[in-house]
Amino acid sequence: MSRRRQIYEGKAKILYEGPEPGTLIQYFKDDATAFNAQKKGTINGKGVINNRISEYIFTRLAHIGIPTHFIRRLNMREQLVRQVEIIPLEVVVRNVAAGSISKRLGIEEGEMLPHTLIEYYLKDDALGDPLVSEEHIAAFNWASHEEMQDIAAMAIRINDFLSGMFAAVDIRLIDFKLEFGRIYDGDFSRVILADEFSPDNCRLWDFNTNEKMDKDRFRRDLGGEEEAYQEVARRLGVLSGEDNGPGEVLDMDAHRSRLRTSPQKPGAPKPKK
């Protein structure tokens, strides 16, 4: 078997040359990073779970007419995707104040926003992925006016659909990050959803307890990252007994019970009562 050619390696995924022109193989790693890779670690089995969650969500989004790069899942850690020209913007959709917007604007975390907000960040690790306006995007030609209209419309549609989908399994969709890319047909191009959708790039809180079920558990040293990712997958119904990968799906209540009885790490936040 010939060795596949690596196209790109990011913080959480590796892209390899696909079997056919215009395709790539997207491999999900267990690596975890935060604060623009200033904090690094590993979440055991994360790649397996993110692959399944992303497959499930991209498939559901395709059913409501959102064009995506996803073609099919190949195995536990890989999926076949369309090759796109990535638009250098991170599109962040916010329903509830959390993370950087709380720090930037002094809004208490957990406060409902007056309406859904869409923010744009330039994809540039060296600059810290700065917040940019639509005026910046137009001035520096990162995306055309028509492309931005399509991106905003898709972002709102995705938010409406996923908010309801997660609410049905008692999860609040706090915010999430999207990436888009161009695909070409001759001189014509169109924008489609790319990258992934997983607990790596969104905030998910339990509806009843506000327990964090996403990468904030890693960012904030809360512990229980594996259990949280597995619990999201379990509620969405995307893990079966034959391919759990990381092991059995564990109960967050059991994890919280262990936290209450185990010694706290120095400087670690106390578990919620």
C-alpha cells in the first residue's frame, strides 16, 4: 500500500491527498489545544468521537440544504471530503455570552444575548485570530459581498437547526465556530461549509445543570473531557457498542461524584455543587 501524501496538518486534524481529484482525507487527532496553541494536551479518543459527531451533524445539515465538504466517513478517524479553497475567516455564532465576548464586553457568562450575533475573526494564529468587521473583509478582499451574504444566511440557518437539534437532547448550544470554503466549476465558484462541527469548536451546556460539555473543560482545567465528549455523542446517538473507541460511554453524574471525593489539583476550580 502506497504512502499517502500529507497536504496539511493543523491543531486537531491532518489532511491527506484523496483517492480522486478534488478530494481529501480528513484525519481527526486526539491532540487538544487552547489559547492559540499556548496550552497543549491530549484527550483520549477525541478524534474518534469528533469524527462521528461531525459526520452526523454535516449529514443532518445536508438534509436541510446546507452544502458541505463532507462526502462520507471512511473509518473511525477519517472521512472523505471535498477539497476547497478555505476562506480565511472564522465565523462565530453566539446565542449566549461566554468566552471571549464576556471578557471583551464585560457581559456575565451565561447571559442570553438580545439576539444571535455573528462575529468574524481572521484566521491567523500569529496575530491571535483578531476580530474583524465586514468593512475589513471587503477592504482586504478576503471574501466578496455575495459570499458574505451566503455565509451569514447559512450561519443563521445552521444555528436555528442545531439549536433545536441539541435542545431535543437537553443540550444548550451556546456558541460555535464555522469555516467555509470555495469550490470551483470552471470560472464559477460557490461557498460551502467546511472543517468540522464537534465539541472542539462549539460550547455545549447541559440544559438542566449548565455543566460544560465541550473543550472548555480542557481550557479551564475542569477535567472530565473524555466523559463530556462521550456524553455528547451518546445523547446524539452516534456511538454504538462496536465502535466506541475510547471505551464505554461514561455518565457525567459519575464523573462529578468522583470530582467531589477526589483531592483538588492546586489552582483547579472546585466542582459545582
